[in-house]
Amino acid sequence: PRELLLGIFQDISERKKAENILQKSEERYRAFINATQDMVFIKDESFRYVMVNRANQEFFGKPEAEIIGKTDFELMPPEAARRCRQTDEQALQSGDIIISIEKVDKKIYETRKFIVPIGDRKGVGGFIRDITEIRTAEKNLRFQAMLLDQIHDGIVATDLEGNITYANATELEILGKSLDQVVGTSVRFFGDDPQRGPTQEEIIAETLQKGCWRGEVVNFPAGGKPVIWDSRVQLIRDKNNQPQGMIGISTNITERKEFISKLEKSETSLRALAGHLQSIREEERITIAREIHDEIAQIITALKIDLSILVSDFRLQFPEFLEKHTPDITGMTDMLDEGIRKIRHLIRRLRPEKLENMGLIEAVRSQLEEVRQTGGHKISFHSNLPDIHLNDEQRLAFYRIFQEALTNIRRHAEADHIAVSINRKNERVILTMRDNGIGIDPAHMEKPESYGIIGMQERAIFLGGTLTIQGQPGAGTTVILEIPENHK
């Protein structure tokens, strides 16, 4: 019989094509899995490794060939292997993604395990990520947040649009909100009062333009009660100097402002009272001076006249007696004259008639001339003002301060030269008094018992002016009084 050769040919092009595609897909899958820093593995239903990526191989310190087919009990300490087996079983039985945290050699790993089909069976796949740095960063952030929460200043961080990304406990307490409630909201919800401070838009704009902002701002947080902040806002930049956000640190100065306001009102009231008392004091001085002039001075003058008449009568009727007692009579006359001089001096101190009769400039000039004659001081006086626009109250206070300063120089300065000038600058009358005496210790001027200096300063402040005293021991003293002119 003849032998026949039977050949069967089958077209497997599509199969080869599919195998090539599958192989390339496997290669891409392997490349992707090996490129990740996470550890990736697949175990069969017996929990033996069927695939591990390069990161997992490095963790075990073995090549893939020495890992495949083995269980965790063959690759790691028993306790660690037991924990791995427990989560493997949970994933396989529940079908859920099982997340666990493990610590190995001071490192922290997060493992996610899930079911993976292996043919017609089920296995366990997993991703293991080293989260040590993340946990350390989270711990540091929590610690930093805790530190920020201990600060009594309010701290708010925002993005470049002013949307809040963080607020510390102090700020949240003032706002009456939780962190979750404020994150993502705009700082504009703080509210503002354009009449009392800049708006949030103005603060953001200036911070973005200049890199920082500093000032006081009024907000209306929980309850609507205004809160006054002393705020510092800084632009946050990355290492490439690119703006990333803003941070504001604010000190709640509401109570301080209220206290200062009350203190200022109290000082205003006290100064008004002091001014009123000064006015009463001047009125009492005038009244006393008038009574001294009208009563005591008149009595002494009458006594002098009566004594003169008595002397004339004695000269005619009792010449011998008069001659015998002439020294006594002369002494009595001198005493009466001295009494009249002292009374006139006292009246001048109580009621500055020179100021009323001569005007301020000439009254000052006359007072200095009197000091020159009685004290022997060298006096320099200069003023080119023909007229000074001060009302009666200002004029009297100006003159009283001048008198007090002059008295201090005579009593304490040990000076032999006094220079005085009265000028005008920027609608303010300026009195300058200099001496070449022993000077004044600046610490002495700050003592509470320096009543003379305090009195002069209070007079000046009450009239809207200032009193400055400059001096050093051994270098003389300068007193500068400035009072605004009154054009009414």
C-alpha cells in the first residue's frame, strides 16, 4: 500500500499577536510596579508569594526567586509574620480593603490588602507604603499647632486670595467658631469698619504689594461686638521666593483701648477740674488782694496819716517830748512804710496789676527788671511781637508760668545770667527762658513731688500748650513754653 503524509496547518497569527500584546502588557505592568517606591505583592490562597516588586525585594533583602512560593513565616520574625497572616485572612474572608499600620525597625508602614483573582481562584494583593516621614511631619505639625494654640495672639494663615487655611485657638475663641468652620472661608467674614481702620481688601492688597502690613483693624466676630486688633500681616514665600499665602498675627487690644479711652477721659476731667481750681484760685487771689488793699492797706495808711498829725500836734504842744521820742517815732514811720511796701508787693503777687495795666510783654519786661535790681542778675530779654493773641485766661496762665520759672531760677539755679525771649511760630506763642546755673537732673523732673514743675505743665496742657524743661547738672536749664494763639 502506498503511504500518505497528512499535514494539518492552522493559522495562529491572532494568537501570537495576542501573546505579544499580553507580553508587552506584562512588561509595562512590571515596569510600573517596579518603578513605584511602595512595596507591592500578590499571595495565593495559601498565602504564598506569587509576585513581589523590586521595593518588596529590597525590603526582604532577597531576589524575587528566593521569595516566590514562600510564606511570611519563612521570611520574617514569627510575631511579624503572625500579624501579616491575620490581616491576609481578614482581607480574603471579608472581601474588604484591610488597612493596617505596622512598625518595623523604627519605621512606620501602612498596608492595604485586598482580594486579587488568580485564575479561577482568589489570592491576596497588597500595597505597603513607608509613612515614617508623613507621620513625623504630622507629629511636628501637631506639636507646632499646639505651640501656636498656647500663644495669646490670634494667628490666621490664608492663601493669596485671603481664604483661611489655618487659625489658632485664640483666634477661634474670639470668632466663636471651630477650625472646620473657618477653613476655606474668606477673611472678609471678619467684618471691618472703614471709619476706624482699613478694610480686609485694603490689607490684602497692601500685603501682596509690599510684602507686609502693620496697623490696627476693627473686626466684628461672634456676637457682633467689635474687636480691635494690633495686627501684623506677612506674605509667605517658598524657597524660590514665590508668594504662597499670607499669615497674620494679631493682638487683641480691645480692653487696652477701652482702658486708654477711660484714662484719657479721666485725665481730661482731672485737667478740667485743675483748670477750674486754678480759675477759682486766681479769683480768690484777686479777692484777697482787693481786701488787703481796701482794708489792711487803708488801715496802715490811716495809721501813718494819724501818726503824722500826732507828730504835728506834739511839735506845737509838747516839743520836748517830741524831741525825746523822735527816734521812736521815726522807727514807727519806717515800719509803717515797710508794711505798706510789703503789702503792695503781696498785692502784686496776688493780683498782677502790671499784666492788667501794661500787657504781657511789658509785664514780663518789668518783672525781669525788678529781678535785675533786687537780685543783681544779668538779664537779657528779647521780643519782636507788637501784639499777642491770647485771651485773659491764657495770658494769666502764661504769666504765672513765667513767674514760677523765674522764682525757681532765683531760688535753686545759682545763676547770674537769665535770658528770656517771647516769639511766635506757627500761630503759637513761645516763651524761652535760659539760665547759666547748676542745671537740673532729668530724674528730678520725673519725681511725683515736683509740684512746681507739675503745676506749670498742667497749666500749659490745660490751655492746649506744652512745657518742656531741658537741662543737665552743671549745664544750666532751659524752659520752653508754647501756647496756641487765640484769634477769637
